Amino acid sequence: MFPIKDENPTLAPPVVTYGLIGANVLAWVLIQGMGQSPALEASVCQFGVIPGRLFGSILPGMSVPLGQDVVCRVGEFPAWGTVLSSMFMHGGWLHLIGNMWFLWIFGNNVEDSTGRFRFLVFYVLCGVLAALAQGVTSPESRIPMVGASGAISGVMGAYIVLYPRVRVHMLVFLGIFITRITVPAFWMLGYWFLLQIVSTFAVVERESGGVAFLAHAGGFVAGMVLVLLFRNRELIARRLAHRLPA
């Protein structure tokens, strides 16, 4: 299933959401060379989160795996700084486009209920907690983690708390057939979260690249909890006054 839009208007332009999308695209173009070698590999090793480096078993200059028969050397960028920088790095075009699409669909409404500055802090905290959720379970891992999906998972967790009944339009792929359905947000996001949990237990840890499902799940739970602190009751009251979902 893939979301294409939601039935949830906003009161104010989602400036921070726009800015985050722009920052990710700029990082992809200016730092990651739009996915071309050697810029892509260098950016992942320099700015990606490597759990072993966070917890001291991996040092700058050591080699880490990026995929089958592909390795790179760890850069000098501060280890804990990569928890932030990794949120703006991606592994490929589909990775970037998919993450930015989900941020576009769900981020504007969460920003509309928190306010711009609160949303930015919320987003960063969710990304940090998502990376740590993955890292603490495999503290000696040498595999770099990149992507905005942990932070965006937090946005999705906030959305299911704030707008559980808002209808989301989905594309459903059934083999060669594609159909369109509309479901409440809590169905779509709840199903997505369940997939992350199931995939976390189904994937056998190996020294190669893959999807950090536990980071997704951790970010989602973090978002559900943190939005209770970051939501702006005045903005939510304004949405209710305009008869918008809240």
C-alpha cells in the first residue's frame, strides 16, 4: 500500500516541512552527488550512523561494509554528530523520493498542530531516538545507517495520535493490478507500524546493508509520545474552530 494524499487541510503554510524536504534534496545533490560514486559511498561512511562507532568499537579510518563486496573507510566527522547528519543522507533515488513523499503527506498537518519551531525540534528528537533504538540493539554493528525515515516515522506516529480518523487515499498493488482505496489514518499507519515490528523479528542480522526496521518502529513510538508534549493546544483549538480535523 502506498499513500497518495490525505483529506486533511492546513491553516498555515508548512514552512519547516518544505525546508526539511529542501535540505534533504540539497544534501543529495551537493554532498551525495545524486547517488554517483564515489560521492555516495563517501557520504554514507562520513555522515551515516555506525553503531560500533557511537559505542567505541569502530574508529576513523577503519573499513565498514556498504553491501556485497563493497566497503569504505570511516571518516573523521564526530561520531555523535552523525546521529543528526545521517537524517539528511540517503542510499538511492527511491530511498530519497519515498521518504520525502511520506514527509510531504504527513508532515504538514503535524506542523500545523505543533507550530514551526516545535515541529523542527520534534522532528530532530524523533530522528535521534530512532537511530539510538536501532543502535543500542546492535552496538558493535559496522553497518552505516542513513535516511530520514526514523524522523519521518516519528511524524507518522504523531499523525496517528492527532488525526486517527482522517481518511488517507492509498494505492494498493495486487500483482499486475493497481487499485485505489480510502482508509482512516489509524488503519494505514497501524498496518505500517505492524509491518515494521514483524520485519524487525523476521530479518536476521547480517553484515550488509538493509532496512533499519527497528529505527522505524522506535521513531514511530517516539513520535506518539513526544507529540503529547509538543502539540500546541491553541493551534489545535484554531483547527477545531475552522472545523478541520484535530
